[in-house]
Amino acid sequence: MLAHVSEGADDAEESLSGGSVSLGSSALELGQNGSKDQVVGLRFQPVAVPQGVRVLGAWVQLVADRDSSDPASLVVEGEAADHAMPFARGSEELTGRSRTRAATPWAPPPWTRNNDSGPDQR
């Protein structure tokens, strides 16, 4: 099964200093935008998982937008909702949503080549 971010309101960035939200960026800066910490949201629809099915594995495949040797320390979380609403430009639109109790730390190796899209970008 494949699901893609398909609309401008399906990806968002929220600045943690002030809570402003931007939608549909051509590039999502994970963790920081410049020197400012931020949260990134991705919404996948429709994802039809039949009731009772056990999901054995899943990942989000990203593509490097530029060369960088900067380290990253991120946390991947889910929204606690059966049908997540599209993102909007409201203040704290991402951080104000209910999250699942599960969270996964992610420290990917540096993305040193523009357009890389492989295991290191998952």
C-alpha cells in the first residue's frame, strides 16, 4: 500500500517560537528552519487499513532537498485521530493536536547529497 501527501493542506511547518504555521512548502525543514525550532506535519489520505489487519511495518520516504552534513535529532509521532483534519494556518495548528502515546526517536545520518531518497531518508 502506498499513500502520498497529495494536497497543500497535507503538509505543514509550525514555528515553535510563536506558533505560526505555513502550508504547502516546496521543502520541509525537519527540526529547524534556519536557527528556529519547528514541527513538521504530514497527512496521508486516504489510507484504508481494514479493521483487524495487523500492520507489520511502515515508513515515510523523504527526499533530500539539499546537501547537508548537519546532524538531526528528531521525534516521530502520530496524531490521535481516526481521520486527521487538513492542516490550517491557525496558531499552534500542529502542536495543539492530540498525539498518540507512542513516539519514535529518529537520528538519521547526514543527508550529504541533494535528491537522495533511500534508507537514510526513511
